[in-house]
Amino acid sequence: MSLFRYGKDGGPASTVWGLWLLEAKRLCSVVLLCFENGSRNAYHSHAFDSVSWVLRGRLVEHHLGGTTEMHMPSWRPVITRRETFHKVVSGGRTWVLSFRGPWARYWQEYLPAELRFVRLAVGRQEVA
């Protein structure tokens, strides 16, 4: 378990920074996210379900199936399930408060440039 940790969210190539107020992967996490302009070119699922609020800025969520959703500041939360397979693009800098549930053992990424799926575990380790 950690308190007040700062770093990249989503690996070294990510355009998202996080300030984890609390992180206990077996239980829950509370993180303030800062999405910088743009996105990296990868779709992903999640190891956790989350409930988030866009506090400032704008996000466009591109689902692997081709649909998109716009997320702006609102009292209504953005619900992200583990099964959600998406890429999130920020229009400028966007701030998000996120409450995350317990982590599953694995999640996936799809890398369009390489036309391949990758299975990941904690620490973003690629597993077979």
C-alpha cells in the first residue's frame, strides 16, 4: 500500500500523470490524473473497474469497436469497466479524479502499429 505517490499512469510512454492519494491494488486506489494533450497509440482494457469525474478539460474515448464518447466536466461520473477496451485522447490538459477498484491479475493492450494484442500483469510485464 502507498500514500501520496506521483508518477506516470499507464507506463513510460503514457501521456498521463497521476498523484495517487491512496493505492492498495488488492482493495482500491484514489488518484488525481493529469492527461496531457493527445494520447499514445494503444488501446487497452483495465485491471480494475473505476468511477471517475472529469474536473477540467475534455477527453474523447475511442473504443476499439469504432465508437467514441466525449467526456467533459460534470457531476455525472465516467464508469470504466475492466472489459472496456479503449484509447483516451485529451484535448489539451485534462484533470480527472478517479476511484479504482481491486486489480485483476491481467489486462490487455492492442498496438495498432504492430497489429498485435499484448497481455499484461502488474508492473506492465508482458505475459504469455
